[in-house]
Amino acid sequence: MTSPASPPKPRHTTSFPTTCRASVPARFSGQPSQWLGACVAGKAQGLGVLRIGARQPFAFLVGRMKEGRPASGLVFNTDKSYAAARGFDAHGRILVADGYHLKEQDAVWADAVRAARSVGDRFAKAGNAGSAAYYRRFASEIENGRPE
């Protein structure tokens, strides 16, 4: 007698650290998050995407983390509105990259495009084509959607 086949076990295909600590920007305080990027000594580091929220629609920080804290990037709210952050203060509040900070604004947008692409590439390498396509498309939307 044979037993019924067990369902296949899900593959963990993200290749992202699951124990990587990452603070969220102040406006999302208390919300769960997942860092999709490099982790150094257990903390989010470098370019990547911080996905914020328990379920869709998610908010995102697409940009740069330093020692587990947001450093700069585009902060997308769940309604797709966004703010360009040239940095964050000690309390995690956004320092806006506005018309008075054009070089910082350029760097924020360029980093956001690179960050989303790098996450897409990592998902592709891990064999997760759906997530790879999502983050690559996100990178293109950021690159092509920048206001003049």
C-alpha cells in the first residue's frame, strides 16, 4: 500500500537574509518590514528595497541603508505617492531632496533605480522569476517616472 504523495515543500528562493535588522522610516513606525538587500553583521547595508507592511499594498524604501538604518532613497506610500529622501534625521524622519538639493536629488533617484534592479537581479539568480520581473519593472518605473 502506498501513501498519498505529500505536497512539495516550498522552496526558499529569495536568497535574502531573514535575520537582517532594518529600521523603518518614522512615518511607518511599528509596521513590520523585510529588507531585500545585503546584510552586514546582521544589519541592512547598502542598496536594496525595504518592503514595509504586513500585506499588500506595501510601502517601500527603495535606496540605501547604513548599519540597519535608512540612509537615503525614495519612500513610496501604499497609495504610490512618494518622497525623495536625501537622508533621515536621528528619529527616522525624512530629509527631503528638494529643488535646493539637486545633486542629492539626482543621487537619490539613481540609487533607487540601482537598488530596485539589484533586488530584481537577486531574485532572478535565486530562481524567482515573478519577483525578479516585479522589481525590474519597479526600477524602470522609477527611472522613467522621475519628474522634470
